Amino acid sequence: MVVRKRATLSGLRRQEELTAWLFVAPVALGILLFQVYPVLFSLYISFTTWNLIRPPRWAGITNYVHLFTTDFVFPTALLNTAEYALGTVIPGIALALVFALLLNQQIRGRFVYRAIYFVPVIAPTVSIAILWTWIYDPSFGVLNYALKIIGITGPPWIADSAWAMPSVIIMAIWQSLGFNIVIFLAGLQGISQDYYEAAAIDGANAIRRFSAITLPLLSPVTFFVLVLSVINALQVFTAPYVLTRGGPANATMTIVMYLYNEAFPYQSMGVASAIAYCLFVIIVALTALNFYLQKVWVFYEEGT
Amino acid sequence: MSREAPVLASSPRQAIRPSRRQFRMRRLVGSLTIHVPLSLCGVVMAFPLVWLLSTSLKDPGEQFAFPPQLIPTPLYLKNFTDLFRLLPMWLFIFNSMKISVLSVVGGCLSSALAAFAFARMRFRGRDVLFAVLLATMMIPTQVTIIPTFVLMRLLGWLNNHAALIVPNVFGSAFNVFLLRQFYRGIPQDLIDSAKIDGAGFVRIFWQIFIPLGTPALASVAVFNFLWSWNDLLGPLIFLNTQNNFTITLGLTFLQGRAGETRGHWGVMMAGALLGVIPMIVLYLLAQRYFVQGLARTGIKG
């Protein structure tokens, strides 16, 4: 009897195990086919010469050496991507924080403001970039018209190699602002009002309340936004592709756009995979650095 | 956590009571210092989109008018008819819809199943598999795109929408993670009493977790839809004949073709607008889920 009962129990357990594996099977298969296999395969390809026609030929570290020594474009792409990341991440976060603080008040029309800030986030970057090509038009663009009103002769924006990257950055900040605002707002609303009431009783002014309460208690959210913004910035493709196709004179060529160019128009899969791996290493390194640095400035409330 | 709760909490200012008149003055000044910068910035933020709409309705002459006019007179609808004559925009929109909807439906279902198993079932290898899943969130799509291309070529799916749909149908780590967090919060009592009533895991999943998990599932769905709809790199790599183009790919193609029409910039803006409108509709229908989804990832991620 005892033996039979144990057998049925383990039968139930076995059934649970089987059902669970059936439930996770699609996702597990997807991870295998579209994440694990590609990550390993592209690592291999990065050490070969391959044009998709003949079988891959082992090339050792030639592709990597090429990228960092004889390739003219890759260093430019790295620098441009760094410029884009620096230009979008810090100003983007600072601006979003200011707006979130303003929007966190008891104001009328929050719904309207939120919609205004959020529509650029959800709109396709392709549409947004086409719109900004028109806004940036040197002769007929509305931006240079607006600048003329206040007495400034506007630059040629995306038509000029010195101004092209700043143009991409301005557009990107405008587009992603709402995303960060929404995350900051959620963070701000998670801060207990008790702290502010206690501070008000102690006579702390607004600036002091901000620097001693809001900023530290919001820092985990700021950290999250920072990590996400850096990762997104390093992968930038669509905005410069639509605005400038990487030009003029490679001024807006980014890592991912260069990867795309090498892989698809030129079919040098080895070099493209090496670029992909460089990007991967940079992303992992910067994310690790962010996690390391968080000890210095991110404040976690006790008990959370 | 309710979004509205902190608004109801009393403001620290009320702790020290000023006279009623002082209070009113202070409130007026306070609300002005908030509303003036906010609405100024709101105008700056909203202007580009207003300009998009405005230019799409301008006749060729008015587009270059000096000074530029905000409200087109007369409304020039020919940009849209020219656009549809130039390129099969409805087909692009249909293709995008098809790819996005199928990706979302498949991706949500498979992710929800896996999330349920990870959250509420015991099986060997669960923790290892979940760790692997989380680790894959670190991999940028660009690293996987060449091998995926090779795989699709092998399957004969180049220039086929399947190449853009099928990988999404297998779900994603992001979806599973978000849904698992939510499913862990559903009370165990519900599962236990369902089990006593003789329900198996399939029924528990379908009749308890799917209905109770709707808010989380809706958040996942809107974000997946957004990513599918807005994706350019995927369609650029996998699709190469015009009839298969998505709206985003079609718009980059339009960049090279709009010059053939009389209303060049107006036609481009009309096209760009067609890409934006479905997302605005989605936002209006589901804005709660956009915001909740972001808040959930932002705070608990």
C-alpha cells in the first residue's frame, strides 16, 4: 500500500515536471535557436573570412586586427557612437528629471502633458527622422527660420559634417525624453511623503529637500535609466540611417550602421561579426562599469 | 502601487498654515512657476508633430512660403493621393500589421506559458534555464542578426514575413521576466483550491493566470507591438521586394522616391504620418499599459 501511494505521488510530480517542460519548450527552443546558437556562431564567424558564397575560411584574429589598424571607418564609427552616447545620455537624463519633477506636482492637464511627451517615444523613429530631415532643411527648414527670428543664422545641420551628429543627438533627446520621464515619475511617486513632511517640520527648503531626499531616494531609478540609456545609445542605428545614411563623410556612421554596411551591402560577414562582438564587449564592459560605480552614488533604502 | 496615491497625500506646505489669502497667492505663484515652463516646453515638444501634420496638408508652393504658415490654406489633400499613387502604402501598413499582430499574439502566448511554469511549477533545471534566459537579455540584437540571417536563408525565408514573425513567436526573455514577476504575486490559495477542484495546470493557467494577469500581459503586448511596428533593421535585412515592405522600410524607400511627386516634402510628411497614426491610436487605447509596463520594469527591474 505504502509503496503504491508513493508511486502515485511521484507520478503526479512527474506529470508536473512534464507539463512544465511543455510550457517552457517554445521559449527554451527560441532561446536556443535565436540567442545561444547565434551568439556562438557569430563568434566563430568573426574569426573567419566569409562572403556567404564560399564556405567560411579561418582567419584567426585578422578581422579584429583589421578593424583597429587598417580600417578607416571603424575608429570613426566608435568615436561617433561615443559622441552620440555622451550627447544623448547625460542631457537626456537631466532634462527628463527636471520635467518629471515639474509633472509630479498636483497640476491640471497631466494627461495632456504626458501624451505630448510620450507620442515621440511610441512613434516610429523612421517617421520621426523623416520629419526632422524637413525641420533641419538648411534653406526651408522651420528650425533655421525660428533661429532667424531671434537673430541667429542657423547652421546647415545634417548637410554639414560638423553639425550632423549634433542634429542626430538633438532629435534623439527629443524623441526619448518621454520614456525617461515616465520612469522617473513612477520613481518619484514611490517616494514616501513622510520624508518631505518631516523635512518641512525641520524647516528644510525646496533645494535642500531635493538634494537630501529626492535625489538619493530616486538614485536607484536614475541608475536604471542610466544603464538602459547607455545600452540603447550604443546600439543606435535607425535615426542616423534615416537622417543621413551615415554621412556626410561618415560623420554620423555608428557602430551598428557600419556593421550593417559590412554585412549586407558588402557581404563581409567575418568583419561584420567582429564588429558585432566589439559592440557586445563594449556594452558588457560599460554595463559592468555602471554596476560597479553604483556603489558610489546609488542609495538603497534599508529593507528594500 | 497606485499611481494616484501620492497626489492625494497632503502637501508638506499645509503643515504650517498661512492665512487663506496668503495661501491662495502662494498657490497661484506656485502653479505659475510650474505651468509656465511646462507649457513652454510642451509647445516645443509638441511642435515637430504639429509641423508634421501641417506640412502633410500643404500644397507645394506653401511648403516653401516665407514666413512659414502653421495652418495650411487651403487644406491640400493631394499629397496623400499622390503618395498612394506612388507607392502601395496600404500594403505596407497591412504588412506591418500582419507582422506585428502575429508576433504579439504568438510571443505573448509562449512567454506567458513559460512565465507561469517558471513562477509556479517545480521542474528540474528550472533555475538554470531561468538564469540562461536572463543572461540572454544582455545580448544585443545586432550580435545575433547575421547568424539569424544565415538561418533564414537556410530555411528559404529570405524576403518572407516569416523571418520577422517566427523569432518573435518563440517569446522573449523580457516578456517572460515581466510576466513571471506578476504571476508570482498571484495568491497560492487560488491554485490550491483549483487543484482541489481537480483542475490541472493547463486549466489553472488558462482560467486563473490569463485573466488575472491581463494587465501585465497587456503591457507586454503593447511593447511587443511597438517594437515590431517600429523596427527598421529587421525588415531592411530580410525583405527585398516592394510588395513585402513594412511601413518603416517603405518610408525609407519613399525618401528616394518622393522627389518624383509635385508635393515632395508634403508627400514625405504624409507618409511619415501614416507610420505614426496607428501608434497614436494604440497609445490612446492602451496608455495605461504603456505607463504601467514602464513603471514595472523601472522600479522592480
